Amino acid sequence: MAQDQTKIRLTHEAYTVAVVCAHEFEMRAVRYMLDEEHLSLPNRPDDENAYILGRFSRHNTVIAWLPESQSDSAAAMAAKTLHWTFPSIEWHILTGIGGGGTPGPHSYNIRLGDVVVGYGDGCLVQYSPDTEDADGGFLSKNFFSPPRKIMDTIHDHMEPNHMYGQGRAKQLLSRMLRKKEGVDDYQRPPRESDVLFAANYRHVPDNNGRPCENCDAERVVRRSPREDDNGPQVHFGLIASSVGVTRSTFDRGREMRKLHDMIDVLCFDIEAAGLDRGFPCVVIRGISDYADSHKNNVWQYYAAAAAAACTKELLQYFDPRDLEAVDQPCNGGSVFFSMAMVSVIPEA
């Protein structure tokens, strides 16, 4: 977070980007990535969201979340009400954690701590686990896609950069973890804690000790080590979000595997449930588990930080003055806004 002696105060209308989180630890990861933090502004009536205001590159950005909410649709609720307070928001990025899809038709090598960026037509699909079609497959409810301008930029710039080892998320994440105070919880867990069990193997309850300490090690899926294992890999593809209630994590894992086999989902998410059809958003998820009964919280903080780094990288490809993508990321630099919209106030 910015440590300057002064912070600026903008108007509500000055903010055009919203990063929406479901949990406070996700919000804090995004907050640590800000290039500059701004003074807060009052909420409009009936807006129960909490906000952190600041700047990513040259974008005045709102970080929004619903404090104390236990609802699976907290992020969706926050996204739909933030316009009451910030009417000029044009881009919405849902940033946080999700469950990784195990290898499917395209054999994506997803590991804990990686990031999935929802990409392609219908990049976020909502489905109901309680409704199946005649063939036993789930019925999809809604499909969501990012605004075309953002999707084109992911296709033309962000995805090729990561394909050729030129993505910036690892660098941004490393810089945050190395230089910021208060980030101990976001450090990367030991690689040996990334364990994938066979799809049909149910978790054996722990005795308040190490996660999966009672699970059968013979049921662990053997995977080759990565050649480059110094940070998260970023994947681009389909994210699925359940709009129904699952009876247990084992049932959820079974549902996820069925859906994954049907449409090659890379990531599973429950936080985007409740979005209205056609809501213009980008979904970025750090992989904190494999969406099965072995789910635990060991990788949650690191995964949230990795997703926050990808969010910052994505915004660096855009010039906010005309909302057009630029050829190279905007590495900080001056912030462009009208002086009629800002006042400088000493920090308390």
C-alpha cells in the first residue's frame, strides 16, 4: 500500500475499474498490489459494500467486497450494487480463488498456486448441480464473456506473453512478497503440500493435524515436476460457477469431474453465482484446491496473491484515456485525470 505522506481524494465519478472480491484476504492481496492508494469516499444509501480506492497503472480503481458476508454470491452481490456509489465503472474484474480442473481432454497441467483467466466466448458458465439433461449432463444456466476489447487484448497480448515466458505476473507477485509489510500469510507454501488424489478417492478426516494426514498416499496422482517452478503459471480458458447447493465436498468433486469431462473446464468457482446474464466481467482465479473432498486452506492466501498479480498485469495493457489496448504494458507512470476531480489532503 502506498506510504506517501499525502493521499489524493477523487470524486465518485473518477473511478472506471472495479476489482470485486468475495473475501477480505482476497481484497488485501489486491490492495497490496496498488500503485497508489486514495482517500476513501462515502457510500451511497443502501450500498453495504466496503471499498478500497486507488490506482493500478493509470486506472483509478475500486476494490469492492461485502464485509462479514457468508453467502456464496457475495462477490456477485457486491458487483451489482457498487454502481450505486461509483456510477462510472466500466470494467469489472472478479478476482479471488477457485478450484482447479484436473487433466481433461486438453491435458492442462494445472497446479496449486496457478491462475486461470476466464477467456473465450462464454468464458464463465453457470450451471445447476441439481438439474441434469437426458444424458445425465448438467444444464448450463448462463454464459458470460468479457467486453470484446478486453478479450481481444487477452488474445493479442496477455496470452501470447505468457506462452513465450514474457508474462509479468510472476515478477509482480515476487515484488509484492519481497517488499511489502504484512504479507507473511501470502508466501508460497511448500511444493510438497500440493497433492492431487485420485478422482474417486474420498478424503479421510484429519485429527486436527496436517491436511490429509490420514489419507492413503497410494491414491496420490503422480505428476512430473515442472521445469520452471519459480511461480504461478497462467492458464486461459473456461471457468464454471455453480448456482445450486451441493450436499458435500465429495459430491461437489463428482459434479466438477462430470462438468470438466463435458466442456473441459479449467477452474471451478462458487463466488460468481448470482451474476445477471450478460454482466460484463473478467474472472481471474488463483487455484487454491482441486475442487474435491481434500480441499483445505493451505494455498488460499498465495493463490489470492497470484490472482491479484494477474489482475494488475491485465490492467497494464490498457490506456484509460480511450479504453484502447496498448502494445506494451503501462509500467506505472503518471496518472491522468482532471484537476477539477481531485484535491490533495494530508494523511492523518
